[in-house]
Amino acid sequence: MEAQRFSGKNSRFESEISSWSQSVLSFWFEETSPRKWFRQSNQFDWLVTRRFGELSVEAQRCGLFNWEKDSSSCLALVLILDQFSRQIWRDSVLAYEGDARALRLSQWALKQGWIASEPERARRQFWLMPMLHSESVAVVTKAIPLLERFADSDTADLARRNRITLNRYGYYPWRDVVRRCWLMSTLEGLN
């Protein structure tokens, strides 16, 4: 895959940015039912991987930087980094590799007013998901009133539970299993 294909480094690829980012948004918000968003399914993971795997690799490699320039393509990039990565690389440390960039983009969208001006609740919710996924107590604490305002009380309650977990452990224990497995396989590879 050519990096230029998705990154928009050349003006002739600008229309592809719109096409690919719209494909991501249509898939997530129109083609996929909300009940699939948060349930583990090998079939759904495979579908996301097949349709958006190459695009996700490019995003994980800090590509698609031109997608950050407008609210629609930026939301698509957040979905790729924060949601698709969890399907494509489930049970792998790579599932969380895009979290820092997704969080930065979420905070940027908040400052730009993109979240406040978004009329659809589901889209606002996914703008804020990187904050909910953060392992920083401060970030999750800041997310709670934003989720109350822009998403819903159930998602804000999940952030409250995440904050309790972070206060207790300092990280999400369910990710620790993945981290340990990765570390063990890395150490075994060194021997």
C-alpha cells in the first residue's frame, strides 16, 4: 500500500480522503448496528479487518495526518485509532497503540468546538471515547461531565467505574494480561 494513497500528501488524493473517511463513518454509524459496537464478535472483527485493516495500519504508523484538518475526517480517524484497532488487534498490545493519538484528537475536537456542534449523540459519544479509554485518572475525570453533556448517563457511569479502577490499580487490569503476554513473547524471542 502506498502511504500517499490515504495520507493526502498530494492534492489528487484529497478526494480520496473524503471518500475513505466517509466510508469509515458510513460503516460505523449507518451499516453497523449499535449493539455490535461493544460486543466481541470474531465475525465483526474479521469484517473490520477486511475492510479497514490497511487503513488502520496507516493510522497506527502516524499516517493520515491530513485527516486531522476537518471534523468529519478527524472523527473517522478517531474511530480507526480508538475503535477499529480494538477489533483488528484484539487481545494484542496493538489494540491500544492508537490511544494516545486518538486522545489528542478528541481533545483537539473539543477545543475546536466540533463535539459541541455535532448534532448526533452517537458521533459525540465516539468523539469522547478516547477520554473514556485513557488510563489517566485526570483525563477520565474530565470526561465524565463531557459524557453527561454530550453522550448519555450510561457512558458517564462507565467512566465513573473506570475512574474507580484507575484509582485502585493505576491502570486497567484487563489490559495487563495482554501486556504480560506481549512481554513474555518478546522476552522469549530474545532468547
